[in-house]
Amino acid sequence: MNPEAKLAAFTSADYAARMARVVDDAQAAGLDGVLVTPGPDLVWLTGYQPTAITERLTMLVLTPDAPPSLLVPILERADAEAAAGAPGIQISDWNDGTDPYQVASGLFRQDGRFGISDSAWAMHLLGLQDNAPETRYHSISEALPMMRAIKDAEELARLALAGAAADATYYEIVNLQFAGRRESEVAADLARLLREFGHEQVDFTIVGSGPNGAKPHHESGERVIQVGDAVVLDFGGLMNGYGSDTTRTVCVGESTAEQRDVHEIVRQAQQAAFDVVAPGVPCQEVDRVARAVISDAGYGREFIHRTGHGIGVTTHEPPYMVEGEEQLLQPGMCFSIEPGIYLADRFGVRIEDIVTVTEIGGERFNNTDRTLRIVE
């Protein structure tokens, strides 16, 4: 997909449908409602993101017996009313000097069981409990882990565009100089290119050269990249509010037989995991298939993380491709497939694509070459 393609904005009807779906899902999970504080859930449900997240309480209340209600500090009411989802929400406010938790507790059952945002501040949760001591709370990620997992067509279009922009970034970065430059310099190029291709936010630019590539979450540093290094490039961020995340491993100037062999094992593991993606397949099966390829090749102990994570309005979210996750794949789910092998103090290899589940299998949002690339 062309990263410069235009997208239709989400409408108040889109946000209303999301809120209604969450109410239904909450009831099915035995909850009396959902309380949403600033963060990715609030943006996804309403289109509203406060300019600053502070100690002042902002909270969306979703219950089956009342319309959606958003409580905001009075000084932020105008911004909340301008949000795309505002037409479907009853907005109320509170003033400094009053008790916002007392106001909030009037918006839901005093003896109810509620899901609450993982991002809720402890002081806010404690304030709600003090004013409504009979209420019980569960984290949204625990109670409704699949809340944002199934993407609609407009969300899928945004993820596809973000993936195309990340691919364009890769094709540019491999034509730049690596040898003799610091990891941090290449990382800066990655960030610049992501923005040039449309990202409004860069979340990470991992450049792990030589032994640093054996650290999956290495922070790009001052090591000078050398001829013969394998270099793990893992980068992504947000574009049109939706995430990208891709990884390729390159070699500088030349590659050894061992580097080529390890890279090919990881490539085969990644392909095998992709091939198993289909509706009805347990998430853990994606992990098992990738892990089996790597273990059979003798590197099982060097594959030290899960195979994948969901992606959407954040770059890491449910579902997770990990042993023990029995959630079945459904059309519209999007997640990474990123097996790796990490040889401590020597080098690492990881290959990662974002994938969505279709009615018949899987579709990649990253389509750059997965063979071992030699860079200068």
C-alpha cells in the first residue's frame, strides 16, 4: 500500500459502535461497566486525548443502563467537546476545589464490578474506592483482553499504511553507510526516515550491531559498526494513530557461514509461523511452530522471548503469541511474528513482520526482502 494514501477520518458513529461493543463485551464478562481514563483506550473509544495527563480526574463511564458519560475537569471541557466521538457522549465537568471522585461515583452503580484502564493512576482508583467502597475493579487487560484486538476495515487500512511506511524506511536505510558509523547515528536515520514517510511518532529505533544484536531490546549506543557485523534493525512508531513494527537483520560488508545459517533458520521459523495463521488457531500455536523450527536446529535456548504481540493504537497490546495463550485467532486481529536467535557476546538475528488474520489465513503488512542483506 502507498504510504501517502489518504484515509477517511473516524466518525462519531464509529466511536459509538466501539463503545456499544465494549458495553456488550463487559456484560458478557460479568462486569457492570467499564471506566476508562486517559490513554490508548480513551483515544480508541472517543477520539479524545487530553493535551496533558495530570492529577485531575478524566474518566469515561460505559454501563448498559446509561448513555456513555465522560467526566472532565472544567478547564478541559472545550477540548473534550471537540473530540470526534463527543456527539455520542454525555459530557460533564468538575471544578477545582470539589471532589471529583464524589462526582464520578454518581455515574455508576455503587456496588458494581467494573473494568478499569490499566493506565489509571493509583490515586484515582483509590479515590473511587473511598467514595464507593462496595465497588470492585479489574484491569481492562485482564477482564477484556481482546477489547481492541479485532480491527475494522479502517483500522486495517491504517496499519497497512504504517507497515508500508516502515518498509519504505528499510529500503532507504540499507542504502546508507553502516561501517564506521555509530549505532546511534543509524538509529537517528531510521527515526528521520520514519517521519519522512509519514509517522507522527517514533517509538523505537533499535540498532544492535555485533554482540549488541544478541540483546533483543538493546538501546542503540555509541558502538562503531564494523565490517563483518550482523546488525539487528528493529523500528516503528505511530502513523495516523496506528502502529508499525518491523525487524530485519543485515550484515556489513560480508557475512560468515554461521551468520547465514542462523539467519536462514530464523527466516524459516518466521515463515512457518506465518503459514499457520488462520481463524481458529490458538495464539500459542504460532509461538510453538516458530519455536519448533529453531529448537530442531539446536538453538532453542537462544530464542528467549515470545514470538509476537498485538499492535494497533499502541505498538504492544493483546493478543500475544506465547505459550499458554489459548485465545483463538479471529479475522481482523493484527500482531507481530518475530522469532530470533541470540548468541551472547557474538551476534543476534531477528526477522519481524506485522500480520493480520483474514478469513482464510494471514496477510503481511511488511513485505521487504527477508533474505540476508549485505550493506556497506
